[in-house]
Amino acid sequence: MEILIIALPLIASIISGFFGKYLGDRNSEIITSLFVSISAILSILVLYEVMFNQYEDNIIIATWINSGTLNVNWSMKIDALSAIMLVVVTSVSSLVHIYSIGYMSHDPHKPRFMAYLSLFTFAMLMLVTSDNFIQLFFGWEGVGLCSYFLIGFWFKKDTANTAAIKAFIVNRVGDFGFALGIFLIFYLFGTVNYSEVFDQIPSIVDKKISFLGIDLKAIDLICLLLFVGAMGKSAQILLHTWLPDAMEGPTPVSALIHAATMVTAGVFLVVRCSPIYEYSELALNIITIVGMSTAFFAATVAVVQTDIKKIIAYSTCSQLGYMFFATGVGAYNVAMFHLFTHAFFKALLFLGSGSIIHAFKDEQNIEKMGGVWKKLPYTYSFMIIGTLALTGFPFLSGFYSKDAIIEFAYLRGNTAGYYAAGIGILTAFLTSIYSWRLMFKTFHGEFNNKDMSIDETHESPLVMLLPLAILSIGAIFSGFVFKELFIGHGEQNNFWQNSIFFLEPLSSDHPPFWFLILTPILVIISIPFAYYLFVKNKDLPKRIVNVNKPLYEFLLNKWYFDELYEIVFIKSSKKIGLILWKFFDIKIIDGFGPDGISTLIKKFSLKANKFQSGYIYQYAFVMLVGFSALLTFLIVK
């Protein structure tokens, strides 16, 4: 049963990719959706076994590498952590497959698209079920490759191609650090299998190693190199620039990659390696700082964006920041809880935005929408649910998981924890503001689209609304139902068993009452505040912008990270490339290589041609010179 979970998406991808033109569009869609849905059902059964029977297993599929101390298998590690990820990946993927049947109905390349989705699902499943770092890296690179295919799916659009290349290159920066981390693990331990590595970690806690001329603790260096990989994949600040541009791909891609699966791989990596990170205070503090910085940065940028998908993309970036600073304060189970709930409401928001874009004939600017809440009642209802869950409105899923992160950061008791808690509360308020700004500008106020009439907008078909309905159930109930399982004390903590390692148990204390109610109060207050700003008094935001023009431009240009990278990396690289091309390539390699040799031969041939005159004395002279040269060579030898 477990192997089928991985095998079915791969089989579906092969069938749709290689035989789709023979099967037809509809059959390709049905086969891929059915196979991935079966994987989702089997994943739920596995999670049930893990929850109620403490089921754990390590299923060896095949031997892969066997050389010296390097023994690597294709395998499936089933425990609480991988079971949660199996359910998240397959359930969201199956709903995205079904949703795509309606959303991509006018696309001429549907089998290829469905094949890419299924292949991505397979790579992600390989990643989360690995029992060693090499298989993890295989899945890691697999989802990176599939994201390149999916982001650049509409390859005739220059912006899509550029976004795909950008995502691929930025992720390679993180992956380079990740690969160095794996090399260092093998260098120190002689193995890359999780269990063997984790067992040896206490023995190298005080070991130091020289890296770039600096003496560092080996454990710190391993953690930081692995975290560089996590930063790239999960779009943390400094390596985040690819995520908003990736919205050039079809909306189902955004829901699959940027809501619940690929971008959470970095969080999964840190949680899976908790037996390593628990021994590195430096790495945990850095993760906390990076996480809270990302959460705040992305929220501030989302406040001023006008592209509906980019707003939700920056929201994803911000929520990933929450997950990382949860791991940074040692609350790995809370990070996984937010990853789990976030998968439902963020996929709901992305697919809901796709329904809106579908209704507005591919328009994505929220300034050109408005006044359609009665025309799109189902989409509006689902988006309301997703927004409430995202903002952490009391008793919806985001309320339980996001507030838990802020509370555990506060209970950490150190400086980084207090700062993270403060930034978390401020970011929660900003999240509520930009989320309700999106809702009010999209559905309320006046209809602002001059290219179409309001009567032309229409509700999405059932095949698109059904996934939204299922995700809405998860967005409402997943927090309440699974809170005790994920973060409960006492017997419920047995759920994680050995899949997450805690050097010290998490605090069971409760923050002060005022702290507990602060975030929910801010979230509730933000709703009428946003309504007043963006519906009732639309001139006020404009006046605020005019007064704070430099700040507005700073946020609108995403803190100028892209411009900074353009100057520091891209332009300098182009100049270096130009020098290498014109001097080394053209003048040296070509000059002394093929061009030089061909020029020399041409000159010799032109000179030799002059002896082809028809006069016998010139032929005799050439023969004499040749004979003399040959005789000299033989005598000297």
C-alpha cells in the first residue's frame, strides 16, 4: 500500500506525458486525477495507522548505491512526520488536479500540464519519505526541476520563461549550500542515512572545523549549510526573490507549489533534522531571526501590491517565516501544525483567486475588480473562509496554529523569542490588513473593470468549486480537530514518537492573559479598519501614500532587493562574462586555437600557391628544399 502512494503519481505522469496525445485530453485528466486521488486516500489510511496504532516502518524499495561506507537505498520512511507530509502533499495535489480540469479547459496542452503536476507530486513524495540525505536531495532537485517546467508552462510568454529561469537559478544558490551540508555530513560520519547520522551527533558537539578560514563548530556549520538550502526552497529573505515572479505560471501551479508542497520542503528539512539542530544554539537563533524578518518583510510588501496572486504569494512567504521562527525557538511540532493548517487555507486562497481570474477573463489586478460578491457567491464565500483562516480569526484553523507559534516564541524566554513574538503579533495585524484589502477591493465597492461589463463575470464550474469546498472544510476545522494531536501535552505527545527530537521538553506554561487575547483583538479590529480604508473612505489611502511617498515606493519595489541584486550580481556578472568572452574566448582560445590555426594554414596555402606556376625550375627548387629538409631531419635524428 505504501509503495503505491509513490508509484501511482509516477505512473500517471508517464501515461499522460508519453501517451496523452493518443489517449486524448479528457482521459489524461481523468487518469492523473484518479491516480493521485487514490494516493491521497492511501495516505489518509497511513496517517490513521500512525495516529491510532503508532505505526512506523522503513520500507526498502531497492538498493541504490553501495560503495565503501556509502550505502544508500530507495526507501519509504513511514513515521508521524512523513505521514503528515504524505497527507498534505497528496490531498492538495489531488484537488489541484481536479481543479485544473476546469481551469485549463481552454489550454491546448492539457496532457503535458497534468503530467508535470503528477511528476511534481512524485518528486515531493520521494523527498518526504526518504530515510537518507541522498534520496532527499533527489526529491529536492526533482521538485525544483518540475517547478521550472510548471512556472514556464506557457513558454511562449517571455515573462513566464524569465520567471522559470529565475526560480531555477535562485534555488541553485540554496541547493549549493545544501549539497555542501550533505558532503560535510558524509565527511564527518561516513554515512548519509538519517538514523546513523542522528545517533552520532552527540559525539561531535564540541568538534571544530575550519571553513573559509574560520574555525566553526562542526554542528553549527552543518546546520547553517542545510538551512541555506531550506532558505532557497522556502523563499526566505535574501533568497525569496523567485517566489512572487513564479506567479507567471498557471494558478493551479501556484496553489500546488507555493501553498502546500515545494515551499514547505525547507520547513520539513529543518524539522526532520531536529536531532541535529537541537545541539546548535547559533543555528536556531539565526533561523529565528531569518524567519521573523521574512514574515515582517513579506507582509509589508503585500500591503501595497495590486496583483491578486502576488499578494497571496507574499502571504505564503510571510507564513513560511512564521514556520521557520517556530523551528528556531524549538517548537518543531508547532511549525508542522502551521504547515498543516496553512496547506488548506492557502491552497483555498490560491484556487479561489484562480476562480476570480477565470471570472474576470484573466485579469489579475485587484484595482480593476470590485462589486462582484453577488455575481460570484460561492467563490466569495470560500475566499471569506480562507481569509478568516489566514488572518487567524478566532476558532478557524489559522487561529490555533499561528497563535501557538507566537505563544511558544514568547515562552522561549530568550531575546530572540521575545523579538519573534513581537514581530509575529505585528505581522498578524499586517496580514489581516492586506488580506481584507484584497477581499474588499475584489468583491466590494464599485465595479472598476473598463474592459468588460459586470454581467460578463460568471461563477466557476462545479469541477473548480468542489475542490474549494473541500479545502474550506480543512480551513475551518483542521486547527480545532488536530490541535491536541500536534501540540497537546501528556499522552497526545506520543504521536510524534521519534520523528521529532526535543533536547528539552517544550514549556507547558501559559503566557499572560493579555498576551493571549492581543493578537485576536488586533485581527478582529482590522476588519472594520480595512473596510473603512478601502471601501468607505477610498481617498484616505491615497492621502497616506502621498504623505509617505518614499515609504510607499520602497514597499512597492519590494525593498529594492531585485534592483540591488541587479547591480551587485547580474550587471557585474555580465561585465565579467563580456571580458571573458572578448579577451579569453575570442582573442586567446579562438585566436590561438581554431581561428589561429586556420589563418596560418590559409597564409601557407596562399604562399604555396605561388609555386604552382608551371615552370619546371620552380618545381625542382621545391623538391630540392624538401629533400634537404628531410635529409637534415634524418642526420640530426
